Amino acid sequence: MRSRLEEQVAELLDKLNIEYSYEPEKFSYVIEAKYTPDFKVGDVYLETKGFFKPADRRKMLAVKKCNPDLDIRLVFQAPYNKISKNSKTTYAMWAEKNGFMWCPYYEIPSDWLNEPKEKS
């Protein structure tokens, strides 16, 4: 059980001989939110990240899933930082694994900045 309250409810159900299962299923849900990228250069969006916290990683995955045609590229302050103390995965590795182009802020590729706009 994840909390004392859940334990208390389980104890009550046990005491009443009520058959139950604990956390038997998972359901997907979407929270309506808006994403505002940091920069737009031509048709490319640049998202800058210093500390790339878990909530930001989840948000980027959700944005990509809902907007698969957006060209969002990550610009990291420290791309070789680990995503957590206990992980071997760096910000750069996470970006590659999840299909995001990335670079360090001090080496933004010039072709990223000079890509022609797509014609509408």
C-alpha cells in the first residue's frame, strides 16, 4: 500500500470480508495543457533546458505524442548531466532515445538556424 489511509481502508474491507483487489488496473488520461516553446527559428522550435526535471521530460514526450509533426529540438546547458543521481542516462541519451535532436547551447548547429521555412 502506498499510504496509511489505503492500509486503513484495506483493513476495513478485510474486517468486513469484502473481496477486493488493490491497484488492479492502469488507465490512461490526458490533461489539457498548453506548451510554449522557448524559440522558433524558421519551422524549428528550440526548447532550452538547464535542469531537465522529470516533469519536463514527461511534458516533452506528451507534446511530441500530441504534435508529431512539430520539429522540436532540445538545447541543453549540460547535455551530459545524468537525468537522476541513480541513472546512467544523460540528458543527451534521453533525447536520442526519445527521438529529439539535441545540442549543447554553445554549439547550436548553424544549419538549425538557417533551415528554409516550409512553404504552406
